[in-house]
Amino acid sequence: MENNTAGQMNDFLHNLDASCSLLIAGAYLLGSIPFGLLIGKAHGVDIREQGSGNIGATNLGRALGKRWAFAAFLLDFAKGIVPVLIARKLLGAESSGQDLVPILAGSASILGHTFPIFLRFKGGKGVATTFGVIAAVALPAALAAGLAWIILYLTTRTVSIASLAAGITLPLGTCFLDPPTPLSHLVFSIAVACLIFIRHRKNISRILRGEEFTFKKKTSDGPAAKKNGSEKGGQP
């Protein structure tokens, strides 16, 4: 198996031409587009100055509501799925890079979202974009992670806990729900799960302290959201 993997890597490097390099670079630039920030700006709001200061859909939702949060999620999701599908289309089924190049394109998009060149490399958590990439690479794993997110969010009303649960589910789903699992897919799913945890390290600290932000159902007596920590610090 090791010899086969090494052979695939050698073939991949040999066939990594300029078009593949441009595709990966384009995926990074696409990932760097801060849709959440742009939607906020279009409504006269800089979400970097609201709530957690994060440019993702969750913080946008706090500033503008669920409708725009969902729009930002879909756009960030598209940033992940589109480069992978384009890479597969361009390479074709018989290409030696049919597994690695799409994953590299998807990885570039995720890195673009989390470290965007347009915002001095200060980006979002990358969960929605990761979902998009996994949906194109291993759809059963993406569905399992999405189900885990929904269950944990409905149970805890805490976006960060739901995202961490989805991160744990991704490599498990890739390994057990989509056999035979290419080594590149498994390594990628583990890597993005680690990235999700790294990007949520402050949230994890707040969860352990009982200070993490949670969304509560709307009531007639109060707002829809409740925070256990500080206004700036208790946000995912």
C-alpha cells in the first residue's frame, strides 16, 4: 500500500502543471472573498465591529438576522464545493491527480477563508467552507457531520459546540460511511477537523468556563439570544 501511495504521489507531482497550480491559486482567492463581511457592508454594518468580530455567518446573523446568516452560509459553502467540482471536471476521471488536486483546491479555499489575503489573513472559522469541500469529496461524511451539527445545536443552542461536533464527525464519517476511503480523503478530513478545533480554541476555553454564547428561542419577554460571558468575548 505504501508503494502504491508513493507511486500516486510521484505521478501527481509529475503531472502538476500550470493549469492545476492556477486552479489551486484561484481556489484560495475565491475562499478569501469575505461574503459575510460584504453582506454586512452592503447593509451599512461592519460585522468585525459587532459581536465576536468574526466575519462568518454566525456573527452576521447576530447583526442582520437569520436570513442573511443563511445567505452567507450558502456562499461560504459554495466557496468550498465549487473549486473541487471544477477540479474534477477539468482533470477527468482518468487523471492521476483526480483525488489529490481537488482536495488541494478545496484545502486552498478553506485556507483562503480562514486566512484571507484581502483581510490581512484574519478570516473566519472555515466551517461552512469545509462543509462544501467535504460535500464534494465525501458526501456521506458531510451529511453525517451536518446531522451532528443540527442535533448538537438544537440540544445546546451553541454554534461552537455544534461545529466542534461536526469536526469530530468528519473523519469518522469519511472513514466508515464512504468505503473504500482513499488515504488522501482520510488525511484531509483529519486535517480539517484539527483546523476547526484550532480555530475554535478560544470557544473551547469559554465552554469550559461556562461563558460561551448560546442562542435561545424567542420569547415574549426577551431577546432570542443569551450570552453567559462578556459581550465581545462570549461569541463563537
